[in-house]
Amino acid sequence: MLTLHTADVLLSGPGRAPLPAGAVLVEGDRIARVGPYEELAAAWPHARVRRWPGVLTPGLLVRGADVLLERTYYPDDPYETAELGSDPITGAGALADLKLTESRWGNSARRATQKLLARGVVAVTGRLTVPAVRTAVVRSGLTILPPAAVGEPSLDPFAGRRSAEEAFHGALDADAPARFAVFAVPGPAELLAQGATTCVATVIGGRLLHRRR
């Protein structure tokens, strides 16, 4: 099935000029074409069309998944937040007090991966050693990459970046994996300033894994 994703602006990769009314044509789990919406829509008139507000970009990369997912606990809302609060819990002492089982670590990781998808993240770096955590990440659709140099790990892929493009994972080209995100901002200049929580859609493997309601 062909799906044509279009937004106000397409930013297909680092160093590339923004394309107003650009589009990405997806076939299965791959990108078939990238270009102006009008041209692609005319060439493939039967493709399903998804129109998004804002800027469509490559999916984003977060570093330090081992810290974020195996040394940070995300309380279950609403079942645990009355007792533990809603903020992520870190620190060896605080985590030891929780007496976490592998199952609870896996459930925490599932909640964290939803937060990542809601920020346009498609890949993470880090060495995951808890089987339930690794399973949760793989099932979420996120790609796990080898550890990489990282400052302070953050769920925000733009944290510590000098430009939004530094957080891009790859580029949008024909025959590349269909993984990208859309952010409800006026243009590329506002992307870094307004942040990843403006994400309205995240696509991985051609599947819409996050859509803001």
C-alpha cells in the first residue's frame, strides 16, 4: 500500500534546503519517493494521503538509553503516582528502595518508549543488559544502536544540540527506511526552540506509531 505523507515544510536531512509542501511516498517499510507533494500526488493518484501540520523531518536519535531505561524508573500513572509522584526516579538509593523486579523494569521501559515516540524518536544508543527492557525497546519499534559519546542523557533528543539537525537519524531518500517525524512548528528555525514535544506523528517502518490526539 502506498501512503503519501505531506507537511507544510519537508526537511529531508542535514544540510538540505527546506522544501515547502514537500512529501514522502511510503511503500511498505521503505521510502519510495521524496519531493514536492503536487508532483508525487499527480504521479501516484491512488496513494493514501496523510496531511500533517508543520515540519516533516527524519526521525530523531537519543543517546544513553542504558541510563534512561535501566537506571531511571518511570512511575505508572495513575497507579503509582499518588505514592511515588509523576517524575522519573533516579539514583541508586532511590531505585534500591523500590525493590524493582525485571518485570517492573520492563513495564517502566515501555512507558519510557512511549515518551520517546511522542518526541519523534526512532533510534536510541546504549548497551541494554536487562532482558525485559531490551524486549520492550525492540517491540516499540525503536532501533538500538551501539553506545555513543553522550553528555547528560535526556528523553529530549534536542537537549544539548546546537541545531535540530544534529538530532536527526539519517535522511529521507528513496529506498531508505520509512522512519520520520512531524512537528507542529512554523518552520525549521522554530524546531529547536519549541522542542520535540511539538511532535504530532512518528512513523517507523512505514507504521504510524505515534499520533497526537
